[in-house]
Amino acid sequence: SSALWGGMEVHTVELARMLDSMGHDVSLIEVSRNFYGQRCLDQSGEINVTYLPAAQPLSKHNLFWYFRIFRKLKGDVLIFPKGSFLEFTWYFELVARLLFSRYITIEHQAFQPLPPKHSGRHLKGLLPGVGLWWYKAKLDCFLRSLWPHSVICVSDAVAKVLIDHHRFSPRKVTTVVNGIDSNKFKPCSDYCASFRNRWGI
């Protein structure tokens, strides 16, 4: 995920706390950056944060590296909150599927459909290209649809893109919209009116 503390990180911590309150043994696993741990979330004893250092970006690691890392983890269910659809690699998701009894992803952002396939020409225009980049990208998206047991989307728009354009099975995709704390956020008609007047809306 990003290097900033934002909506996905808040969502992840609240989910971990909720599962912990229900009696589950919950751990947050961080690979290559000690982000949640630096915020001292584990010092309260609520959530255990495990930091797994990585010498290079996660997209550079191979299948066997992921196996070595994740075989050390003890757990039945892996929930992967994804800041972007193509986060990490498809073989990370394959390893998650193989090593855990349940692998669940939470999709926070819609990955837009691929652009129409086009190809250039090679050898000074003599040889037409076949658009291998497009097929590679299409395969990468499709493989990510195979490994999760369940996919939770934060909006119907995210779910629609995954199903319509990336071949995700509708049976495994569920929408659970982000909640709003109505004790903190309440509509104020006077403020809305003054804001519209100020901006000429």
C-alpha cells in the first residue's frame, strides 16, 4: 500500500480490532515496511504486528521467496487489503491460496479496463507486432481472479469492473461498503447552503 496513513490503513486496523473483539487471534503482517508497527499498534496488546523485511521491492521477488516467507506464518485465514488491484504479483496470490485454508482480498480501488489492443511494427516497419504487452496484462489480471476464495469490494463500482472486465466470478465477489460514523459525521443544511453560496454552486 501507499506510504501514507489513509482510508485503507484505517479500514485495516478497524477490521483487525473487530476480529480481535470477536475472539479471533489476529496479526497484521507487514512485508518490506514497518508501517503499522511504527504507529505502535501492537504495544496496546490488541493487535500483534509482524514485520518481515525485504531487501528489494516485492514485485522483484520470485515464487520461492514468497513460499519461504509465508511458510513461517501460522494461521488459517489470510486477508489481503489491496491498495491497488495489481499490488504485488499474481504468484504472491497463488502462494497465499496454497498456504492458507482461506485467502480473502479486499479491493479498495477499481482497476480500469485495459485499453484496446494495439501493436507497433518492428524491423523498420517490415514486421507487424502482435501486442504481447496487452496479452500479458490481460493474463495478469485474469490470474488474480483465480486465487482468492472470496473478494470483498468497497463499492459496487469496484465489483462491476472486476466481474465485467477481469473475469472474476460473481459468486466470489461481495460488496461491503465503507461505513460512516454517524456520531461524528452529520449533515448540516446551514453549512451546505453557505458553502454553495461561497462557490456559486
